[in-house]
Amino acid sequence: MAEVIWTEPALQELDAIAEYIALDNPVAASHLVQEVFDKTERLEDFPQSGRIPPELPNSVYREVVVPPCRIFYREDDQRVLIELVHQYSAASNKWC
């Protein structure tokens, strides 16, 4: 069983995304954060369950997608390090 560890930058980015969503819909922001933590918690038992990012086919990184977020992580011994959270921008139709 792997230990899931969030880096400070990843937590800060998730917090910023949630704060932005909460401006319009606090309940949706809360649900998003809960879903992100629920999905990343499964990495304790299944650390390779995330997909390999299509743009990083030879990388050590994997990702879990919880719209509008992509959560990038890597395995390190018995740990899973959540490194980065990106937000999809529907307005520009690209990842921010």
C-alpha cells in the first residue's frame, strides 16, 4: 500500500481552483475538492491506475482526471507524490 502525499504547490493550485469555482457555486467547489481527494485516495491501493498523459508518453508521471482538473503524480518507492493540478479552461478550449 502506497502513501499518497500532496506537494504544497499541488494543494495550492487545487485551493485556487476551488476558490474560483466557489465565487459562483460554493457547493460545486466543495464537491470538486471531495471528488479529487476521493479519486486520488484510490492511488494508495492502485498507484498505477492513473493514465499516462498523452503528451508525456515517456515520462514518470501519470494523471487522474476530475473535470475540470488534471492531477499529475508520480510513484516514488512506497509513496505517490501528487505534484501538480491543472485546470481546463472551457473558454479557451485548452489546459491552463
